[in-house]
Amino acid sequence: MTIHSEDPFATPDELRSPVRRFRGRMASTVTLWTAGAGPVRGGLTVSSAVVADGDPGRVLGIVDDESEFWTAAERSGRFVVTLLGPGDRQLADRFAGLMPAPGGLFRDDWWVQREHGPVPGDERTSADCLLDEARPFGWGLLVEATIAEIHLGAAAEPLIHHRGRYRELR
């Protein structure tokens, strides 16, 4: 149930950075980046990501350098990028730090541990990645990685982020 049609805590448009307002008008696919194993796992919702075809394929993303994801990815040198769908709004919010996560981010029993990091179930489309390089980029960290393996799950509609809200393709 929603009480407000808009976020009452959001910074008013006129006080936001023009760059942030420009970026908000660009629709982006919502992904989940996860790394690590056991107690040293981290994850982060990322919508600033690009996949480049080539030999090998590459992934670029902008992540928070203070996130648990980055700590785990930097330590292990690998991570997983999982595509999220319309049914994953709460999962996306949980890993974005917008929703409480009592019991921890990976509390659910449907997580599958892979060599490159945990994934939310077997049937997801994801890419196992090897960390190549990271450097400061804007307010974040630009992460460059090589795709080691692609896992193609059932074709599903993507979860899109546009103007501060999740959207679906229709």
C-alpha cells in the first residue's frame, strides 16, 4: 500500500544536480551485482551498467566503493551480474539499501553459490565476471570486468529504472 504518489523524502527537482536529473530521464536495466562466499558476501543493485560484445565480452558498471559488494568483489577478483525482472522490485530495493534486510541481504534459502558469487536461484540470466580494473568515476567507482561465462535463464521482461521508479516494458 502506498500513501504518497511521490517519495516525500526525495530532494525537490529544483535542488537536484542537473546531471542527476539528466541521468534520471535515461531508462536503465536493473541488475544485481553479487560477489564472495559464506560470511564475506556482498551485493548491490546497479542500473549504471553496460555490456560490450567482443572476444572476450566485457562489462562496465558504476558501483559504490564503500559497498559490501565492492569489498567482496575486490577481495575475490570476481562477481556475478544478474538481470532482474518485474517481480524483483523488493530484491532490488533490499540490495539498494532502500528496504530493511532483517537477517541479512542473503537471508533467503533460494540463493545458489557459484564460483564467481551468489545468485538468486538457478533460472536467472547472469554473467560470471572477472574483475579487471576499477577507478574513481564521478561519485562512484567504474568497474571493468571480463565476462567468463554467461548463464541464459528463461527469457523474461527486464526491470527498468526511469525517473526514480521501477518500470516494466509493455
